Amino acid sequence: MTAARKSDWWDRFFYVAIIFKGLDGVLELIGGTLLLFVAPDKIKQLAILITQPELTDDPNDFIANHILQGTAGLTDHVVLFGAIYLLAHGIVKVVLVAALLRQKLWAYPWMIAVLIIFILYQFYQLSVTPSAGLVALTVFDILIVVLTWHEYRRHRARRIGTA
């Protein structure tokens, strides 16, 4: 990245957002890896351990009850699906973010396409089980798509101008 590019606020905003997306991918890789090695019963026990103090004070605590409900139906298949899902997402995001940070032109349309697929799936998930976290993630992904499209057009224009 040249000194001129470092001073451009669009570029800085894009790179900060992309780095957050990369960190999201790393967290998904960590979470997916952990799920491969933690049995559903251990996850349920951890949920009970974490929520017990809060439920002792307030048996109707919204978050604690949702954590327990979410872990109640865990099976080996559900945990394996979650692990594979997180690992796949994480790998794709980390690879694409690394390529974008290296300004690889091919990565821009790939990032846009992958995120659009994720967004469509997230819209489906929101229609089935709405959650504030998923809404926030979807809005963030839409922002990343817009920024990536904008940066892709600028990057291509720079490349054409210097070619």
C-alpha cells in the first residue's frame, strides 16, 4: 500500500472492516475446532454452570433461559454440523481477507459472492429464528459487500490507469 493510499479514508475504512471480517473468520475457526473436540453433554454442563448463578437470582432471566434452551437439543450430529459450518465459514473468510489485504483483484468478486450467499442464508435464518446478533451480523456483511464493491471498482480503475 502506498503512502497516498494510506491517507485515503475509503481505503482505511475498507481495511478496518475487512480486518474485523478476518477476525470473525478466525473466531469461527477457533469455535469450529473447539466444537470438534467438545461433546454435547459437556456443552450442556457448561451452559448450566454459566447460567446457574443468574437463574438462582432470577429464574425468568431471558438470556440464561435461552442459553439453556439452545443447548438442550444438542446432539452429536448438530454439534458436528456446527463445527463444519464454522470451519468452512472461517476458512473462506480468512483466505479471502488475506487475499484482499494483499490487494489480489480476483478476491474482490469472490468476497462479494461469498458474502451474498451468507447474507441470503442469514435472511432465511432470520425468518425462522430471529435474533439481534444475526441482524447485526447481516448488516455488517451487507456493509462489507458495499465496501468491497466500492474498493474493487477503485482498485480496477487504479490498475487500468497505470496499465
